[in-house]
Amino acid sequence: MSGPAPVPRRIAIADLVGILGEGWQVFRACRAISLAVGAAVTLAGLVLAVLAVTQGLAPMVPALAGGFLLLGPVAMAGLAGVALQHWRGRTPGMGSVLAELRAAPRGLWALVLFCILIDFIWLTDAGTLYSFLIGERRATLGHVLPTDAASARYHLFSTAMGFVLANVVFAVSAHAVPLLVRGERSLVRAVMASVRAVATSPLAHGAWAALLAATIFMSLLVPPLLCVALPVLAYAGTALDRHVFPDRLPS
């Protein structure tokens, strides 16, 4: 697609209920591929968490979970393809989704690399902060949550850093990723449209971002929850984009 940047439509917090319902409907219709992707991401997260604990870095587990928020657009790129296939009346399969992604503009992969870079910066900063504020091995599950003053300070400062980076990634990618998957050819237009959409409906997008964060951190307590929550939220995020930019509906 060419031309000016898409103009966002204003949405309210109440609209998110119906949008989540749309995400759930896509999940139910595409359960097999959705659970496969959700399980793969959950398994990767569990492996990272176990490695952190066994290496004596248990307090960094929440930071790793926060990193999933920064990498969310990576998973969303693939799952948005599933949703688009479903809405076009097709049966999504791994082959058709990969074909959809191969047809996406190179700007999508530039945006994905940007999110990976931000995640790397975040984890590096969190590790540096860990060495300064804690600086010792903590290798039990009990140390995942703040249990003393040092770990409480670590979680406070690391959360503050992560909050800033997560907001940057969210504003840039929340709509840019689905727009690019839906056919927008310009990365600059997609990013400008995403930032403008967040600024146009800040309360609704703030509530959406808070829901994403709460779900990720709840998955620390109940990891299987992520198998379902991740695809549902990705589909709902794509539905959110269709509500905000209805003129960019897929053909």
C-alpha cells in the first residue's frame, strides 16, 4: 500500500472487551496452530527461567519475563498471519502463514530486529544492575520475588528501566506490526501510524498494554496460561488494529 500514513480511529476502553472476544474466536477456530506456537514460546520461557535459577540469577527471572513484552512483536508477526488467514475464510496452516510472512515487506523484519535489539539492551542493563545491587548467587525459586532490601531495590530499578523500554516498543510496534503484515509497504508510515494511534486513544492503549503486562507476569505463577493467553492476545491485538485502521482491512 502506498500513500499517506493511515489515520487512526479513536477507541474506548470498553471496546477492548469485544476485541478480546474476537481474539478468543480466532483461537477457538485455529486451536492447533495457536497452541503449538503458544507452547513453543512457553517452553522457551521456562528453559530461560530454569537456566537463570540454576546459574544463581533467580532474581532476574521477572526481568526475563519482562523481556517477553519486548519480544511480543516477534510472536505477533506470525500469529497475525494466522488471524488474517482465518478472517479471509481460509484454514491457516504453517505453510500458508510462512508464505504470508515471506510476502511481508522488509520493514517488518527491520522492526522485529529493533525489538530484539531493545530486548538485548534491557537484559544487559538488568544484568549490570544485578551485579551492582545484589552481586551474589541466588539459586532458589524463593529468590525470584524480592525477599530482602537488596532484591527489592533491584526489582524497583529494573522495573523502572523496563517500563520505559516497554512503552517505546509498544508505541512503535503495537500497530506497525499488524499493519505491515496486512499490506502496508512502508515501515516509516506504519510506525508513524502506530505512534499516532496510541496518542489518539491513550487510555484504551494504556489499558491494553497493562493487560499484556499482567498476563505475562501471571504466567510466572501459572506457565501453561501462556500457551492460551499468548495467541489470544496476539489475535486480539490484530483485531484491535483492524478497529483502529478499518480502511486497511485485508483483502
